[in-house]
Amino acid sequence: MQDSDDGRPLLAALHILGAVTLLGLVDNTVRLIAAEAGLWQFHLTRSAMVAVVLAAGAAALGWRLRPRRWRPVLWRSAFLSGAMVLYFAALAMMPIAEVGAGLFTAPIFVLLISVFAFGRRIGRWRVLAVAVGFAGVLLVLRPQAGGFSALTLLPVAAGFLYALQALVTRRHCASESTMCLQAGFFAGLAVWAVLGLAVVHLVLPAPGTAFFDRGWVPATPAFLFWTGVQAVGSLLALGLLTRGYQLADPSYLAVFEYVFLVSAGGWAWVLWGEVLPPTAYLGIALIAVAGIVIGLRSRDPGAARRQAVQP
């Protein structure tokens, strides 16, 4: 489908809002999954479920799963799957709104990498946005608080890896199909899962009981059900995101992705009664403002006229 010059911004925004609202809900189920099995078993099982769906789509609908250029897809898959491993590991230990805030530092890292690695020049508004975003990270992580540890940096590390995949995707994966990139992503998660299980069972003295170092255990009905919810919800949200970005300028739509922070925190409050300190909410707001300013000041006037990638 071709993007029209004006697009359909309202319909596109509704698609993005639906996607991030759904992601905020299904990501809140991770604590239920963590009660049944470990991180690596979750990723391997979910990847297997998604692989069945992708294989069926390739056979019935002609989805292209083979990359046109292998190396960029491999790098993107490694960065994105690594980001999601850190993101889901943090979800079992931290409030989802804080984890989401760490992940959404990605636009700040994209800007910094563009400056220091590619020599891109930026104006004062984006410099100010980076400073505001950094202040937001400090408010969310609260390094002066007694509970701060290196583990609380996992969401920010996920944001850094997410930024790297965004740069690879933008520069080298524009000709790849959406489903090809999805297949690479979930394959990457499966590789991380196998490596993680190998470390847990072959390197550690004994498997642990935490989400991150738990070994393979018999799959309970609850684990399979909630992992299936995660798999279906993620694919459905991807479809909404893809369709939304086919309808309007991506730089316009990126602003609406920050509703994920509201959705994730809202669902956590409804489902678990989870409430953050006021300073954390202020930090999340500052990170969102920084990302929005960076997105708006980095608008690509030709983006709305480009052809959307087809599955």
C-alpha cells in the first residue's frame, strides 16, 4: 500500500494508541509468567509460538521471511532481541512504568550516537532535550536512594540497544519486509534463550530461583496460557503499529508511542495497585517530553511520501 501525501493522521494515531495500550496490558502479565518459569524458558517458548504463526502466514499469505541483506538484519535482530531480554528481565524486578521509561530513552541515545559516531550537528532545542531526558532518568532511577543498584540500569541499557537497532533499521533495513524483521527478532530471542539456558544449566553451580537465572522447569498451564497471551498480543500490537505507520508520517506518529508509559503505569495500577513516588512520575514525564522534542525537531519532510514496507 502506498502512503498518500497527506496520509490519514487521525486513523493512524488511533492504530498507534491501540498498539501501545495493548502492549501496556500484555507486558503487565510478565509477573504472572515469572511466577511459573524463568526468563529464558519464556523467550524460547514465545518464540516457538510466534514461529508457528509466521510459518503459517508465509505459507497462506505469502509473507516474505527471507532477508534481502543478511548482515544488517542479523545486527538489527541482535540489538533488538538483546534490548528485549534486558527489558523483560527488568519487568520482573521493577515497576513497569519505570522500565518503560528506561526503554524510551532510546531517542536520546539515537541523537547522541548520531552526533558522536556520525558527526551529525544538532541545535539547541535537541541539546536541551537531552539534558531534560537525562534529568528524567535520574529522577526515575533515584541513584541517591538506598535501593539503587546496577540492576536498575537494565532498562537504560535496553534503551541504548533499542537505539542501535533503530539506527540499523533506518539506515540498512528499509527494503526488508515487516515480517522478515519480526522473524529475525524472535529468532534472536530464541538464540539468547538457548544461551541463557546453557549458562544456567552448564555454567552456574545450580539454577537459581530468580526470573533471570531460573532453569528449564515443567511448563504449567498458567505459563503456557500467559505466554500465549504475550505472543498473540505482541503480534497484534505489531500489526497495529505497522498499519499506523503505513497511514501517516512516522515522525508525527512517534509522539503517540509515549502513551505506552501511561498505559503501562495505568494497567499496573488497575491490576496490581502499583503506585510510584511522585519524583518517578515527574522523571517519566521529562523523558517523554525529551523524546517528543527530539522527534519533532528531527522530522523528515520526505517521510510521508515514502512507500511503506509490505509484509
